Amino acid sequence: DDGVSGYIFDRPGFNQLMVDLYQDIDTVFVKDFSRLGRHNAKVLLLLDEFQEQGKRLIVIDDNYDSSDSEDDTIGIKTWYNERYIKDTSKKIRAVMRAKGNSGEHLCTNPPYGYRKDPEDKKQWIVDEEAAEVVKRIFVLCVDGKGPMQIAKLLTADKVLTVKAYYAKRDGKPMPDNLYRWDYKSISGILERPEYTGCTVNFKTYSKSNKLKKRLKNDPENILIFRDTHEAIIDRKTFELVQKHFAGRKRPDKQGEMDKYAGYLFCGECGSRLYLHRGKTIKPENNNFQCGGFQRRTTDCTA
């Protein structure tokens, strides 16, 4: 499984091996234990599973054969393989920390509206066509339009979505929905300070190499370097939009907040559910309705 960490056991090649193993394969050969995986506990459990299923495992470089091996050092070898992952992770973190502290861009790809400079991959230059869409989104927001309204306008005007634009620009297969903008994409664009010409590093972090989930970093741990590339949006406009967003969460017309807001999602399409209630509606008739159905942005039913 090239390009996939050995610490992860949900790998295409490994999954196929396990499927084949339960069908018509009796013996598995691997170069060494690290090729099987680098998660100590999971590898040891896998060895037990091989024995329970009557399957034979031969590890060539580690001189292991499950049919006659009584090697007591297996746990040490698998632990060392996991240790290698941790050491590598430490080195990569140190390199990324040094780059981030020096003001280099840490993200692999620039945000929509920018592209890498062909002459210097570390630098961003403005992608004029996409930048015009970004400017329009900010202008519409300043004029009082919310992300949902902006998404509807871009969809109606048949503006290529971010994914469709990248596919067209890079000569890749086009997605099915070329113009259906999602309000989440609009919100993501409106929240990015990089459009003011600054580099923002360490916005997220992971607790360890074992946990791949990225968590939002505390503001005091985020580093911002100003004027590192050409700005698409001026700072005054950007700050105005952020103030606009800060006041969007408000009570309904009856003066109450929905305590389930942000917690309930449609089981059919995954969109957020919104509470329907009103002065003329009996409390027992209050209901939640799919936002995708309301906005007609999905094929969901009511």
C-alpha cells in the first residue's frame, strides 16, 4: 500500500489480502513484520487470528513461520516497528514546526483564488478567474447576503464550483454537479484570512501520530504573517465580513434559541435539520425539516 501509513490497517491492499485469505489462500508471505503493519497491538492480534483460522504466515527477513515458530522476540520486533512510526512523526513535526515558524505556507494546496508560482512552488500568485469569484462572494456578503443566498446566486448564474473549476483548470474529469454551490464552501471562503495577503500557520493540530483527526488550535498558538502574497480582499472588507458573521446566531422570533441547533442531521442526505415552529403552530406540531430539502440543494425528500 504505497503512500499509506503502516500504522493504518484500513488499507486497500491489506483489505484485499484479508478477503482473499478467507476465500482460497492458506499461506501468506511478507518481507518482514513492518510490511504487515506498524501497529504493535493490531499485528499481534492479527497473528492470533491467523492461527485461529489455520492460516500460515511466513515472514522472510524476520525468520518467522507460524507453523513451527516459537520466537519470543516477536513482540519486541513489532514494538520497534511502531516506534519507527513515532520517531518519523517527531521528525516530520519538527520540520513542519520550523517551516511554520519561518512563515512558509504549510498547506499543500493554496486556497481557491490562488495558485502556486510556476517559478517558485513555495509562493502563491493570484488565479485571476477564481479571484473574481472570491471578490464577488465578499461583496455579496457585505451587501447583506448570507452564505445560503450567495450559493443560490452563484448556482443560478452557473458559476463553476471550486471542485469543477479545479477539474477544468487541471484537465481532470469534471464532477456531476458543475454549478451547485454549497453554503459551507461559501462560509469557508469568507472565513479565510489568507485572502488579505497573510499566511496563517498552525490553525489545526493532531494530538499524536495515532490520531489523524485534526483539531482547531487555540488562537494564541496560531501564527499569522502579514503581506506574504498579493491580497485579493482588503483587510477592512474582511473584518467587516467577520463582524457580520459574529452576529448571525440569534434567537428566533419568539425569543428562544433552538437547543438542538447543530446537533441534528438528515438521515437521508446528511444536511442539517432546522426547527419549524411559530405562534400559530401548536407546540406538539413543532418539527424538524431537512435544510437540503428546504433549499433544494439536494435530491432529498421532506
